[in-house]
Amino acid sequence: MGIQTSFGNDALGYFTERLDVGRLRSTTVGVVKQAKRNKAFEQSHWIGLAIDGTGAGRSEEKKCEGCRPVRNSQKEIIGYHHKLVMISVVGTGLTLPFDVEPYGPGDSEYSAGQRLLKRAVKSLGVRFANYVVVDGGFATAPFLHTVGDLGLKVVARLKENLPELSEAARRHFDSRSPDRTFKDGKNRIEIWDADDFDPWESLRWQTVRVIRYLQHKPDGKVVEAYWLTDFTKSEAGSQALYYMAKSRWEIENQGFNDAKNRHGFEHICHHHPNSLLINWLLIVLTLTLERLYRCRYLHRGTHAILQAINLLRLLWISLGRKSDTS
């Protein structure tokens, strides 16, 4: 790169302490908005936003105030890590993570997720997406109200944290045949759909719509899941809701798994709040850019087609070139 003096990890750490998180976030959001303008999602009727939390940067000792304890089944502390929430575009055949929100002191996935969603919708615009898909931990009245106030519909996993609704749905669907059966690849899907369940006391919806699906796999395994939503049947059919619900797994597989296994998302170079956030956002931006170019073949420019080794040589040369302001 033409640099006479070498530098180490400390220099990179101190450098990332001073970078502007807001500029990086606006860049990533701008890429996603440009992708929509360039019709990267034109084959998709529905555009979703998935939110989920994860841990990163496991260590044996507490390195900073952001390190949170990891406990075993006996509630003993066995290490420390950082917690954050990610948001990603899903349901379009193109998974694009574009922002993260770390937990603050005394914070939770639930609170960080609400902050992240509000910032994302404000940045993207209320007409960018159609729905938000989340796991059962977010199926609470305040979060569902937040999604509605932002102008979006919600598809949330129904689990035992809502026992009365779960039991009512189970009794109702067990007493009748599935409303629809269809094929999803090699899997056979049976789906039940009802929109007349009573909301719990703090939920201001008039009714709750619940779907149940049984996913019959070729090896004989059957996966059962319940989901709740405020989509009406005239707005989205049961098969469309099934695919919205399944899109939640994109943030697990194409979000966290790819980021951790292929891009070093778990590695922490410097225990500083700004450095951590910059590192995670750069990885998110990398994932999004790579997928746009690989999956949607965006405009490649006017340069001639070059062999990979020649592209590499040009990259090294350009990195070592002095800027006009130096």
C-alpha cells in the first residue's frame, strides 16, 4: 500500500473509535433504498423487515461495560459476550441486513428491537416495506402497537408466552381439517387460518388472526408452528402469510450465520462502543453489497472484463495511490 511505517491492531482500534456511526448507517440504508429504486425486489409482492437478537464476541473475562454475562443452566457465569439486535430486508429472495442496535446497560432485545425498528422505518420511509416478522418474544401489545403506529403489518410467532391465545388456537384448529394444502419445494404444507380470536386485555386490536401450519418433510419429520397477525384475509391469503412467517429464518441463516461463519462478526478487535458498532455495521454493509452484485447483477460500469488476478492488481495499485489532498 506504499505505507512506510507499519501499524497494528491498536491503531485500527483507536481509528474506529472516532468514525461517524451516523454516516455509515445512512450509507447502508441508502444502498438498500437504491436497490429498491433499481427494481431489485420487482419479483416480490411483499417486502418484509425481520428483527432478531444475537450474541457476539465471547470472552472469559469482562472487557468493557458492554460485556454481558453468559450463564449456564445453574445460573453460573461461564463467560461474557455482547448482545445486539439486527434488522434485515426479507421475503424478496434477497436478504439484505442494513442496521444493528447494541443492548445498552440494563437493556433487552425487546427494547433495542423497538429502537431499531423506529430508526429503520424513519430512514427507509413508511412505504418501503409491507410487514415486520418477529419471533414470539416480540409478540407483546406494546411492540405490536409500535409496528401499527409505524404503518406496517406484523407477523409474529405465537408461543406459550400468550397461553390463553395459544390454547384457544390449538383447540379451534384441532377440531377441523386444514383450510389449505400446497407444496413448498419438496415439503407438503397443511395450513389452518382463523381471524376471529379475541385479543388479550392490553392489545387494542379488534380481533387476532392466527394461522397454524404443519410442514411435512420428505424424511417424515413434521414441523408445527403458530403465528399471529393483523393482516386481514382480504389483504393477505393464508399461503402468503406462510411465506411471510418463513421469511423470519432468513435473518438467522443469511444474517447471523453468514456474518459469523464467513465475515468475522463474532470477533471483537477493540472493546469500545463505537468501534464495536462500526465493525458490525461494516460487515452488514459488506453482506448487502455482495448480495446485490452477486444476486441482482447491478450495473458493472464501462470497464472491460478483466481476469480476477488483474482486478486484484488494480485494487492494490489504487490503494497505494496518493489522494489529491495529500
